[in-house]
Amino acid sequence: MAEWAVKLGVQKEKIIVVPNGVDLQNFKFPIPSLKIVELKQELNLKCDDKVLITTSRLVLKNAVDDVIRSLQFLPDM
């Protein structure tokens, strides 16, 4: 974002980058296959259904629609 702002003409000395307020390491853990199967059964999903979870607002700028359309290209697990 800082590089983009500079390209738009913002003075470099005025830019302050604020890192994400979430520690991504807290969310990087494997989920056992059996747990995924159990969750899909609980949600009445088929084994080969793909699931997308987002906390993003469903607004055009966040491109969630692009992510949804791209799910068809993910390999089966």
C-alpha cells in the first residue's frame, strides 16, 4: 500500500505502515481430514464440496466474488 501511495504522489515521509492487527501464526495449523469430513457431514455438505470462509464484507472492492468463482479451479482434496 505504501508503494501504491507513493506512485499516486504521496510524500514518502508522510507514509506510516500499520501492520495487521492479527497474528497470522495463530491461524496456521493443519486440520485433520477426519475433522473436515465430520464438519461437512454436520453442515450437510458433500465430501467434494469446497468451503470458503471469509470475514470480509461482501463489497465489490474486496473481490469475494472473484474468489468464489475461482473455487472451481482448486484441486479436489
